[in-house]
Amino acid sequence: EAQVTQNPRYLITVTGKKLTVTCSQNMNHEYMSWYRQDPGLGLRQIYYSMNVEVTDKGDVPEGYKVSRKEKRNFPLILESPSPNQTSLYFCASRTGGTGNTIYFGEGSWLTVV
Amino acid sequence: LAKTTQPISMDSYEGQEVNITCSHNNIATNDYITWYQQFPSQGPRFIIQGYKTKVTNEVASLFIPADRKSSTLSLPRVSLSDTAVYYCLVGVYSSASKIIFGSGTRLSIRP
């Protein structure tokens, strides 16, 4: 079954404590990305990756890091989380080319206190 | 990606047909039109995609006029479970493109 898997699904952490949200896809997709979703602001792209070792900033990259060392994995790293990073996070993947579709993970609820 | 404009919200009743229109005046020749559905606390899910005229699948129909400057997602005989946010995306998804979701249309279905 085609899947994008995120972990953890729910996390409460404290300000400044580094955390990593993992994302893995089993569809051999080239493109992966991270979004955050906040009430009234819709889905905003944080970072995206076109392939292994190729990443670029989305619309709201501040406070986040990513890496793409393997094609299937695209972890999101919060080096020093702050309360304004409390949000619902989605990882997504797709193939390259035209007319393709995006597959999303189930989301990760992150609360920074 | 072309900028899209959708209604912020819509209401309807069970059993009705719902049509959600998306405007995309700056659509490019190679752009596709794709609609996604998102339930609360879940990731968006692909519904339908088209390039021109009409596309139909088991979930919805997509109507695209000849000038392609707008598109209409049609949901036949909606039920309570169709209550969700619907996003219209327009683009080619080229290798360097970001994927930008607008605010979507919040559809509420009543009994």
C-alpha cells in the first residue's frame, strides 16, 4: 500500500529541546516536502526536496532544518523549538513530471510549551 | 503555479449536488488542474485532476471550460461525510516548483 508515514503523531515538548519528526515514503518518489497547518492560514510549505541531497526553502523555513540522505526519508528538524512552532505538520511526496498527485502523511501534532 | 481563487465556505444539504468553482486566470498552457479534499486533522487527499473539458471518476466530476480560466468541482448527492475543505491547485509541478495550497473552500453539509 502506498504510504507516507510520519512519527511521532503527537508530541508535547519544551522550548529549546531539539526534536526530529521523521517522514518515510514507500513509493520511490523523487519529491518530498513538509507543510505546517495553522487555523486560518491553510497549508504552508516549510521545505521541499527534489531528490537526495537536494533541498530548498518553502514559504516558512525559519526555525526548521531538513535533510535528504536517502530517497525514502525526509526528516524535519527543530533545533530549538519555540511556542510559535506549535502546529499540525504534514509530510508529502510525489513523483516528478506533469499531472502527478501528492500523497500526504497523517500529520504530526506538535505542541511546544 | 497559477494563483487560484475559491469561495471561502459553502453550505449544502445531504442529497444535493454541490459545485465549487475555482478561478485561475493566469493558467499556463501546460498546467493541470487538481482538486484535493481534507478532513479535519488529516492530510489532503487527491480527488480529481483534469486538463480540459470534463473528467469524471467515482467521487466527483471536474468541468473545465474552453478558456481554462476556471474550473468547477462537482460532487453529486453529497452526504455528511463530504464535509471537508476542498483545495484547487493549478500547475505543472515542474522540478523546481513549490506546491502552494490556497485557503481552500470549507464545505459544510447539513442533514
